[in-house]
Amino acid sequence: MFNDKVAIITGAGGGIGHAVAKELKEKGAKLVLVDVSSEALTELSKDLNLNKDNSILLKADVTKEDNVKYYVDKAVERFGKIDIFINNAGTEGKVSSIVDTNKEDLDFVLNVNVKGVYYGLKYVMTQMIKQKSGSIINTSSVAGFMGSPGLCPYVASKHAVIGITKTAALEAAPYNIRVNAVCPGPVDNRMMRSIEEGSLPGNGDAVKTEFLKLIPLGRYASNEDVSKLILFLASDDSTYITGQAYRVDGGMNAK
Ligand SMILES: NC(=O)c1ccc[n+]([C@@H]2O[C@H](COP(=O)([O-])OP(=O)(O)OC[C@H]3O[C@@H](n4cnc5c(N)ncnc54)[C@H](O)[C@@H]3O)[C@@H](O)[C@H]2O)c1
């Protein structure tokens, strides 16, 4: 289904990015894997047995506009087009109340999760408009629909991603480009471990127990639960879907 499609994945070295890269590779896509951590990229490359024919690894910081232009230019230079853009790099920041959050911590989260997503769209859409085709998936969160004490910068950033997604979808539709967002609930990976531990240092397990009570299906998502939705939105099975924000949350937001 993805034979010879070219996909850029940002935050490729993280839990969700890794799962998306694995599934897209298995289905024949060419991969442009972007992360700020070169160690994570090397790990990913070994794990997926990647080679120069089917992938390029690019260390880039999505908060820096010139880095974003660089990864988009490299993708086009190497593979000639961009069919799929998984705009996924993100950070949870520190767990702290609004009154205790300083400017640096606020800026850090907004820079990665909002400006990073925005810059990605700016440069990838420029290319996709020339092609008159493409599918873009931004990673938001259930935190894009609800509040979460101690995570205000993250919540603000994920609400912003949904607004950005809708606007990008409207601007891109005349060029046959679709833009959607995926909104995972808690995923069983590093980011949730950091939020659990940040909420109650030394007793993250107790925080997980409380989170689990909020999820009707009774478990966190796996990285693969999220990647399956992303692949559907990237594929030609969803050619009439744009401007949407889909939850993958075990029923959490149904309450
Ligand atoms: N884990 C969850 O519970 C959860 C829930 C909802 C949404 N999300 C979102 O899913 C996305 C992926 O997160 P994940 O769960 O895989 O977590 P993760 O921490 O495993 O992965 C995030 C990746 O983004 C990279 N990254 C961070 N800042 C970057 C920057 N400035 N430039 C380039 N790369 C950068 C990290 O190095 C890391 O590899 C994020 O946008 C996150 O907010 C995660």
C-alpha cells in the first residue's frame, strides 16, 4: 500500500515515531527519519535494519526554522517528493502548576510542540503544493481537548495543534493535500513514565493507577495502537478525510 511512497517522520526516535517507521518500512515506504537525538536515530536504524536505499536519518531540531528547511530540502533532494508527513516530534516539559512554571519551561514546550509543528507544515506544504498531493498527520493528544493539572504548557500546545491542523487543512485542500491530527490518550512509553514520575516523584506507579481509572478500556495505548491510526490517515483509504482530530484513547474522552 505504501510502495515507493516517501514519508517524513519527526520525533522518529521516540516511541510512536519508531512504531510508525517500522510499519511504513514493512509496507514499502521510503523513510526520512528526523530527530534531535542522533543516538535515538542510530538505535532506530539498527532496530529496523535500515539502509541507504530505503531511508535517510537526519538530526534536526524542529524548533529551529533552518533545521526544518534542511530536513525538507534533504528529503526532496534524496527522494524527489514528499507523500506523507508525520509531524510528530513533541515534548511533555516539566510537570508543574501554572503559578510555578517559569518562562523558560513554557517557551520550551511551546517552541517544540507548536512552532515545530508550524515550521514543518510551512516547508512541507510548500513542496506538497507543487506536487498537488500529500497527506499530513500532526500528533496532538487528548490534552488537545481537555485540561490536565500540572501540564498547562503541554495542554495549551496540543489544543494549538488541533487549531493549526484545521487551518492547514483548509489552506491545503485546493491542492489535494489532506491534514489531520491524531490525539492519543496515555501511551505506554517514555513520555508517560516522565509524566507519572514528574507528578509524584518516587511513586510514578501510583499515578499510573489513577490514570488507568480514567480509561474505559483499562489500559494505556501501545505505540502500535497509535501508529495504526496514523497509517490509516496517511493511506489512500482515507482520501475523503481532512481537517479532523481523531482520538485514540481507549474511550477516555467519552466520559
Ligand atoms: N506518550 C504519550 O502518552 C502521548 C500521548 C499523546 C500524545 N503524544 C504525542 O506523541 C508524540 C510522540 O511522542 P512519544 O510518545 O513517541 O514520546 P517520545 O518522547 O518517546 O518521543 C518524542 C520524540 O521527539 C523527539 N524530539 C523532542 N524534541 C525535539 C526537537 N526539538 N526536534 C526534533 N525532535 C525532537 C525526541 O527526541 C523523541 O525521540 C509527541 O508529539 C507527544 O506529545 C504522546
